[in-house]
Amino acid sequence: MPVNSGDIMRVTCKFSAASNQIQNVFHAQWLGTVPVSDGGMLTQLANRLDTIYKLIDDYLTDDMSADTIDAWNVTQDYPMGVTTWPTLTGGLGTGAVTSWQSCALLLLYTAAPRSQGRKYLGILTEAAITNASELESLAGLAVLQFGIDLLVPVPAGDGYVNFGTYRKEPFRFAPFTTPGVSTVVRSQNRRQPGRGS
């Protein structure tokens, strides 16, 4: 089935470390006129996400491997497919690893009231964190650039895709407008060995 204009997609970036899965989930909306095939759309999204994650892979432990990118058409309620990462293999950071819960927190603001995206990015190496439990400055800049690049529309077919926040009821898709980075390393409690993603 093709992706139609206005369709909302859920895109899940999957990694693994020590037999545990780590995920980041994004919502996106395509706007155009001529429907785009699922495979063509997934290729465009995977290429953009691959490029964005390479901005931070020096700060992610090399214990992490990049596995797959899965897409689901939320509007039409069907799986669009699964693909491997185009070039990303995983983290490149070497040396000691922080606790699995320690993540860089990317904030993604929208123009809609009380609608904000949060992405917990990790597992980080200790070199990415200062003694004050803050992101090292270059790591923070890399996460900010990650957010900036996420705001750039993804060309697909005769239209483009925007990443943003999605609410089913009442329906609302709000594109991301501005990124921000928490200077303090944050914790995602469920991101522990054996406790999901």
C-alpha cells in the first residue's frame, strides 16, 4: 500500500547491547500529491536517520550495534516494512561506559501548546560526560546538531516528510520547530539490562 498525503508514520530505530534492545521512536507526516511506495518512503527515512545518528555515534558505546529501522503507517494501520541501517553499524565510542540509564536528552519543541518531543540518546561512554554529570561540550553540540537536522524536511516523492509529535485523540500532528539539549545527563529508568528499551 502506498503512503498518502497526510499519513502519519511511526519510525522505530532499533539498537542492541548485551542482548538487550534499545529504541528511539519517531513520528513523521508526509505531505505531497502522488502517493509514495512504502519501500521508497522507508529508504528516504532510513537515509536521513542514518545521517543524523552518525553525528553522535562517537559518544555512543561501541557495545551498541545498529540493528534495524521499522516503519508503521499509523493512519492506515499497517506495517510499511523493516530495513537495516544504510551505513551505521552502532556506537564508535571506546572506553568505560556509563550506567545504561544515563542518556543525553534532546528536547524538540513544537508550535502546539503542551506538545514537546523528548529523545533519550545513549548508551553513552564516560568520555561524553563531565565530572559534574553534564554532557561534555562537543557531545552536547553533536546532540544539538542531531536535533537541528531532524527539523529539516525529508524529500520523498513529490513532497516531503516532517518529524513531530503525534496525538491520536484528539488528532494532532505538530512538526518540530526548535531543538534544545539538557546540559545535565538524564536518566531513563527502564533502559537497564533486561528491562526493555
